[in-house]
Amino acid sequence: MNPNMAYYALETKIVTKKGHILNSKDWKKYIESDSLEHLAELLKSNPEIGKVFKDINNTENERVNLETVLSSLRKYEIENLIHYLSGDYKEFLKAFLIEEDIKDLSLILRKLSRGDSLNGIKEGFIHSKLFTCLDFEKILTARNIEQLIKMLKGSIFYNGIKNMSNADVLNREFHFEMKLYSVLYKSLLERAEKLDSDDSKTAKDIVGLKIDLLNIQWIYRAIKYYNISSHEIYFYSLEGGNILNNDKIRNLCYSKSFDEFKVLVNEYFKYDLFKDLTDSDTNIDINVVVDAYMFNYLKNKNYRNIGIVISFIYLLDSVINDLTSITEGVQYQVPKEKLKEYLAYKI
């Protein structure tokens, strides 16, 4: 056992956490909630999910609070697990928290590009105050995109967005988000290289699959909804996947039709990834498709190394997306059976 990883303690803790978070009886109650207040009380009563409600500000809009708290669940769990690791293993796990930095930074970028005030924006932040790689207090003093980019000089994000203009952020939101996410996955793969051989291979396998699925999600959306060229789609794709090498990504980006794209995806994955897409074919469907694939791939894996931690984090991603969908479903009174279609976790 690697001395930098308290494996047995982590395994016991994660098994317990998963048991609480994925309690099917609780989820059936979540779906049947008749109001956001009722749903919030159910979530608070869950032994694991309820822990992240301790800092909620009850004076704010309940729905905003609920979605922010749910988004904070991943950060809370990663911070908790980091204490069981040391050395390169701790640094590897900290890299996952870059995603929370990206989400908060993206929120600031969008606000500034639209000329909106940053007052009150901190209430929606989800980044880790313990392990953030950015000085958010300084960033919040920016008054425009140009000032913000200057403030990011020296950070891991600077090179990717240093040439962005206000118009880029306002009109091409995918541009800066893909640039930021490329930093996240580059950092994860670089830090995975420093782990012991077996852990390194497992880490790159799981993270690589996540990259593959994000590329499918990205190319799918770009082909169907964005008026951009195949060259641009290819340019913004992420590197480091397992299944999709450079040639396969290029083939997908330069597909002559959407049907050809789907055929190629199924061929590369040796699985009909799109079999559960509904006729409406909306954005949320592709989210569910990739979440469900990752969720089902990981839920029965029995890792005896760092994989138990990584798989738990990616399961949390699906859980948070599903709980957010339930929140929106309750808010807008989506029929319960219809709501279930939008969940990766099939109860």
C-alpha cells in the first residue's frame, strides 16, 4: 500500500458515503417532493448530503440556495478526502478542485462581459477556500474583462485566455470555458504521472474516459447548436482521452452529418451511446447520456487503489447533476415519470 494514501480508511469512508448519498429510498422521496421546501428538508435529513447545508443563508431565495448547496457537495467531499492523502497523492486530488475555480471564474467572466455588477456574486461561489488556485478577493475588484485577465497573470489559466476580448466572452461562451477546462485536465494528467505506476495507470484510465465523454458532449453540441466550423470544433476538443485518439476526434469533428457522427461514436465506444436519447433531443439529453455512461461504468468497479477516490468524485458529478435536475423539476412541476428520464441514476 502506498504510504501517501491511507487506502483502507479511504475505502471504508467512501463506501459509507456512497451508501448514504445513493440511498434509493431517499431518491424516490426526492422525486416525489411537492415543493422546493420539502425537497430541501429531505436533502438536509440525508446523513451525508445534509452536511453541506450548514452554511446555507436562509434569507436568500430557496431555489438559488438549494442549487448552490448542491454544487458545493463535490468540494465538500473532496476537501474531506484530501486529509487522508499526502505528497503527490494530495496534489493530485487537489487538482480536481480546479473545476470549482473554473465555475466561479466563468461566473465572474460572464457578469463582467455583460456589464453586470459583481455585488452579491460571492453568495453563489463554490470554490474551495482552502485549496483554491486563485485570489478571488483580488479578482472581484476587476471592473472589466481586460482588468480581470491582467489579474490572472501568473495563474494556470492566463495563457489560455490572455488574448480574449469582452466580445469573445459575451458571444462565444464555449471559447473560454473549453480553454479553462483544458487546463483542468492537463493538470490532472500531469499530476497522475507522479503517482505510483498502478495508481497512475488507473488515474489516467478514468480521467481519460471522462475526457472522451466530454469531447462527445462538446462535439455533439457544437454540431447541433453552434454555428462554427469543423476546424473550430476540433481546435477546442480536449486532449488526453483513452478511446478517442487524435484521428478519431478529427473524424468526429469533420463528420458530414449528425447521423455519421453518431455512427462513429458507437463504433469507437463499441456501445450505442445514444440509444436512450429522447425524440426531443434537447441539451439535457446529451448530459444525461454521458453522465449515465460514466455512472454505470463506475458504480460496480471495485478499485483497490486511487481509483476508488476518482470514481467517487465522478459519481458525485452525476449525483449533483441529477439532484439539480430534480430541483428544477420540482420548481417547474415536471411530471414525475418525465423527470426520471432526465436522471443518470436510474432508481
